[in-house]
Amino acid sequence: MSSQHTGPPARRADAGRLARGAARLLAAAGLAVDAYVHAHLADQYDGVSAGISQGTLFRVEAALAALAAVLVLLWRRLPGDLFATAVAAGGLALLLVYRYVDVGELGPVPNMYEPIWYGEKEATVVAQAVAVLALVYLLLVRPRGRPRGRH
């Protein structure tokens, strides 16, 4: 009997790897869009300040999203996936809160209420939502490790 098994379990494993790879690409792409838009818009929000400017917060979001995208693509470990999920979900939650709720200033955080939609904001909400969905998939469908001592 050959040690190569190409029956249905092998096909399922290949399909699982393909699906996880596609989810990683979608998550990284969503995070990259998030990073780009926040970096691109940051200077326009430097004037909104209460100790920390909204522009600075946009730069922090851009850096976190870029790091998360790299981790999702290159590190492929649970802590990186959890970090990326937190960045994407946190960014999406804040975007929606500040779109619909006038929170006001919170200590050094300025009032970022902006009750309008525009192209960059729409692109970011879609990108973050896609990233969240892809990352939740990656967290729920973890590859099974090989039992030790078997080949």
C-alpha cells in the first residue's frame, strides 16, 4: 500500500488549506485597505484634538492594521490571528459608534462623531467587515495538528 493517500480525506485537507489561504488573503486585504485609508486621511484630522488628535489615532490604527495584515500573511499563528481580529473588529466597532453616536470627548480622546458616509469611510467599513468575517473563519477553522510520532 502506498503511503500517499489521495482519496476524499486528502481532498478535504487540500480544500481546507485553500479556504484558509483565501481567508488569509481576504483578511490581509481588508486590513491593508484599513491601513491605507487611515494613513491617507490622518493629516485631515490633525485639527480634531483633545490632547490626542484624531489624526494621531488614525496613524495608530493604520500602523496596527498594517502589522495585523503582515502577521496574518506571514506568521499564521493563533496570537497573530487574535491580534488581527481585535484590530479589525475594534476598528469597525469604533467606526460605527462614531458614525451613529455622539460620544463626545473621552479624556484625551477627541469627539470623533461624524454622522456622514463618504467613499473612504464606506471602503473602510466594508474592508474591516470582510477582514472580521475572514478572521473569525480562521479562528473557528483551525488546522488540526499531526499526532506526535506518526508520519
